[in-house]
Amino acid sequence: MVSYKSFYHPIDAAILWSGLADHEAEILQVDYTQPGCLLKHFPQWPTLHLYAERIYDAIISGELAATFLGGPITLGNQVERAYWSIRHDDLRSWFARNYPQERPTFLFGKGYDHSECVSVTAYLAVEIERDRALQELARIRGTTSFASAQADAAAHDLGEGSTPRRNKDALTEASMALQRMILGSVLTVTVGKTSNGQIQSIYETQSALVDTILTQFPTIPGLSKTTLDRKFAEARRVFAQSLRS
């Protein structure tokens, strides 16, 4: 039965990782008398040497925290390996980061099965797709609300009560003409020039104004470049005609 410890020597961890706990005594004897010769003496267990070197390399590179008689091991303090020690929690965290598919029992227990868990990569991919779907849903809802408002306005223009249809059409045309005049005057001030030829705002042209609107409000229904260009040009033409008259 594998014993669970608070601290491990790198060789102890490599033995348990390789599933060679039953051969611990002979492995430790060789490592004590001839360090670095595990592969030579135990060629039948190649993973023992491999796992030991992985752990040593991780400690030397600073990826895996270890101590020497209670003191930290640093790149400039490579003391005798025989006295190195690794905390159980540090070793377990190192495994989770670097070898997520391997769950040795001595660190994670028999019940620690991640075979059916979703990987971090898969989770992030699903999260990105979800965010895109939410943005698309918001856009569709905005478009629907805009269409609904237009439908309500159209229904209102069809006439309610006893007001004749032609009177309502006249009111609607007058309202639209007033809106064009207002918009045309705003555009003339915004993107026009003074009598001296000086630009009156930060927008040198109508196109620059349209680009700014589209950049700041990319999801607002009805605000397309084609629509803005047409409405703006129409409003400025109506306002210009009013000035000439």
C-alpha cells in the first residue's frame, strides 16, 4: 500500500510515480551508492530514470519548489541532492500544471479521476462561442425592437379615430421635412466651413462623421453607412434649398 507523505525526496517521488514502491529499498540503495546511475542498473524500468530527471530539472529551473534542510533551493545554491525535499502540495501542483493527464495515486488518490472533465482549452473555446452567441442575440433583439418601432409608427400613420388619412399624411410629411431641416442645419454647422473657409469642427467631412458614428455605435439597428450617407445627403440638400429660397 502506498504511504502518503508530507514531503518527498526526488527519488522517492520518481519511484512512486513509476509505480515501483515494492522495489524502493533496492532502488534507494543504488541511488545512494551510485547517484545518477539508475538507468544503468535498472534498464527494465526506463521511466524511473526519466521521471527522476524530470523532477530534478524542474527543481533546478525553478518550476518546482524544493528545500535543502528547510532552506530554499535556488539557481545559485545547488546543494547536495541527497538532502533535497519537496512538499506534497508543491509536487501535486507541479503535476497539475505540467502533466495534467497523469494522476499518480500517491498525490491524487484513487478517486481523483479527471477522465471525463472538460479541458481548459475546450472550456475557453466554448466560452468564446457563448460570448459570440450572446452578442448576436443582442443584435437580433435590437433589430427586432427597431422593426417593431417602425411597425408601430406605420400603424399610427394609417390613422386612428376620426382623423382623415390625408391629414395624417400631411402631418407626417411636415414632420419629416422639419426633421430634415434640423438635421441639415446640424450637419452644415458640424461638417461645413465658415465664410473664411475655416473648418468648424473636428470632422472635416461628412464621411469622417459617418465613420465615427459607425465606430462608436456598431450594433445600433439602422445605423449603416448606406443609410447615414443617404439621409445626411438628403437633409443637407433640403437645407441648402431652403437657404437659397
